[in-house]
Amino acid sequence: MSRALVLTGGGARAAYQVGVLKGIASILPRSVYNPFPIICGTSAGAINALSIAGRAGPFRLRSKKLETIWHNLRASDIYRTDFWGVSANAFHVMASFLHSGYGIGRPISLLDNTPLRQLLENYVKFDYLDSAISNGELEAIAISAMSYSSGQSVTFFQGQEQIPPWKRARRRGEKTEINIDHLMASTAIPSLFPAVQIGNRYYGDGAVRQLKPISPALHMGARQLLIIGVSDNATTDTSETVADHSPSIAQIVGHMFNSAFIDSVESDLETLRSINRLASALPESLRANNGITDLNPVDVLSISPSQSIDQIAQEHIHELPMSLKLFLRITGANAQGGGTSAASYLLFEPGFCRKLIELGFQDAMTQREDIEKFFH
């Protein structure tokens, strides 16, 4: 029964996944090389996925190196934070609104993520993926992106020969050799980061239009799923309150980001658990007599933040560079404007990332028994 690791998107929130992976590595024996034959990632989760799959060595060493990257990460390592860089991109975006032909021929975005490409090119060993698949260490690695041409969720995967491509409503799996362009495409949050050209099409962040984020792992043969999300909905008060003011731009954007990065994962997980209950309730004889051969329970372990990430972001938003703080203040990304959630996706700064890594590790330790059961 193949085991898969599913890492969702979430910008800087993905630091939480690093802490959980660190916790899992400390629970498993030191000799474990790669406990996940199938690894799937989307957006920032794709960075973590390839950082695990695209490195040699024991799992504990891989997770340690990944932690080191996030532990020292700054916003300037992800996108240009200098005042001129932010201002120039903002001007290009405004110009594209005023002149329809201005943005044709070049991707337009609020932020320049060239530093991220340089960081990932130096860190992820894409050549190792083929070796890992050839020696049986890895069955498949998959990252998802959104096609601006068709609006489909496209999962680019590199894996063993027996795993075929697939096509479903609004989503498909495409077998290919994964490179830096696929990774940059998966992390290209619309409007914030530029679209990435692959072949003759442009792609953006994989969380957008990804209605079934768990399905790629199932298509590639996984029947055991460990899902690390970044949703803190379980700790958030969702009751309606009286609004003191109309929603700020940042608050609106925050809800849009949450919809893309969080809601679809939770919805897909609910569906999978419902199917598991149905599959468990049907006797094998009944399934066999009615030709139901593909309805089998899937072992699922989901780990998500036990504390409010928005609250943590509020405590660390001061760490952002002045250019970003000014931009976020204008759009209302503060406690008064209700847009801290939007800021949390861009808060690639040591204090925030280290806090999330610590939270992820603590949550993994809290679920130690579940994790040990999952791997046995």
C-alpha cells in the first residue's frame, strides 16, 4: 500500500509544514531514508515537496536542511523588497489597467520573485529525482499549477512507468521531467508573482482552481495519505460579528487567498472521509457482486495548526521590510483593517517562520501516537 505526503499551499504559512516534517523525522528511526514513496505539493507546499524529494540522504537530514532554509529565510530571499522594485512593479500593474496592450508579451505582477528562482535553483537537485525514481526510493513526485489558457488544474508529475497520465473535469495529470519552471509556476500567486511560461502556455499558482487537491496522490496509486495543511479554521471563531467598517482590500484578498489555499483542501478531505465511511460500511461480498472494485478505504492522517496563524502574523508583521509594510498598510493589512490574513502569506521573515516551525513540531509531537500508528 503506497504512502503519500500531501503538502498544501499557503505562502509563508508553509513554514508550519517544515515543523511537522521535523517532528515526523524525530519520531521515525534515524535509518529511514524516505518514508513517502509518493510526494505531492502545491504552491509553497511544492517547494517543501521538492526539497524533500530532490535531495539525497536520510529523511532526518533532509528535513534538517529544509528547516535551515526556512529558519534563516527573509522576504528579500523570495521577492524584491527594495522600494524601487516594489514601486516599479506597482507602476507596471497600474499601467496595464490603463492600457490594454501594456501587459501583452510580458507577465505583470506586484512583486518580482527572481530571488526565489535563484534560491531554488541552488537548493533543489532536480537531477536527483530521476535517480530516486530509478532506484525505487521514489514512486512519483508531483506538483500542481493552474493553466491560464484552459483554467485547468494541471498536475505535473515525474514517476515510474506504470503511472499513467489522467484527465478529469477541470483537472489533468501530465507526465514530464520536473524542472525549476514547473516549481516557479506552482508558486506564482496571481497578481503577486508573474505567470510562468512552460511550452506555449502560461501557468500560475497551483492552489487556484484546484478543486480536488488530494486526487493527484490517489491517481498515482496512494492508499495512505499524510496531509499537512496550513488551515487554522479549527482554532478560529467563525461566528458572525457586527462589522465596524466595510472590508478593506487586504481583508478581501485574505479571504480570496484562504479560499484558494485552505477551503478546497478541507472540502476534499471531508469528501474523502465520507467515502471512507461508505467503503467501510459496504461488505466486500456486496462490492464484488456489484462490480465495485475501486471503492476502498484510504488511510488518512491530517495535521494542521493548533493555533491561529493570523494571530501569529499580527505579532510579527513588523518584521516586514518598510516597502511592504507601507503597501500593506495602504491596503488595510493590519488588525484594524482586518487584513492580517493576507499579510501572513507574504511574511517570509525569521520570527514568523521560526514560530510556525516550532508550532508544527509541537503539533506533530502532540499527535505522536497517530503518527506512529500511521507508519506501522
